[in-house]
Amino acid sequence: MNKGLRMYIESEIRGYHDTMKALEELEVGNDVKLEGEWISTPLNDSPLPPDGMPRGTETSDPTFNKTMKLLTCKRLNQMHRVTYAIGNVVWSLPPDKQRLIKLKYWTNPQEYTNTGIAIQLHIDRATYFRWLNDILELIGRDMGLI
């Protein structure tokens, strides 16, 4: 696995819980800031007033609305694919390997070095790196990147 792909997979693992939270907020129709940009779900447009006449001073832009729906849908699909792949692999791992992921990526602030994590897991450094590489490869395959 090349370094760039490894770094990408690791960043998605680190951001797994934030992505899950953002997905939840998007699916209930709230605005959320994701990767520095605000996204709202135009899929849940407000209903028209009781008399059926639109209100407000904004000019309707159907092209923009369709584009936003399409982009939001693509972003949601990507977020679902990534979180499903990570969750599918991590939660199917044995407890020791799950603990490795938790200690390496989901502990904030980071308490241990790679050697410290290996000591906590009662494994050799070589075993630690082999486990980590195997897990990253499984996640990369599940994400369709490998």
C-alpha cells in the first residue's frame, strides 16, 4: 500500500466518529460543517404555506437546487460507504485488534506511542505493525481502494 493511500485511510479512521455524527445531523436535516464547508440538506425542503403561494424575496434557482441535492446526495453516499467500510472491518475484528484501533486512532489526546500501544496489547512491535497493516488493508479493500 502506498503512503498516500495509507494516510487517507488513517485519516478516515480518525474521523470515523465525526463522520458518523455529521451523517446523523445531515439525515435529520440540520446544517453541519464538514471539511470546512457548511452543508444543509435541501432534500427536506420546507413545505409551501397553506394557501400554496411561496413566500420570501429570494429568486428561485432550480438549477442550483438540483445541483445542491445531487452534491449532497453524492457526499452522503461517500460518507456512508466510508463509515460502513470502517465499521464493518473494525467491529468484526477480535477484541485485541479493536483495542489497537481505539488506542491508535480514537484516543484523544493520544496517550501512547506505537511502542506503548504494543506494550498495552502485550504484543511485539513487529506484531503491532503487522496487525495495523493488515487492518488498514482490509479497510482499504472494503472501501474499494485496493
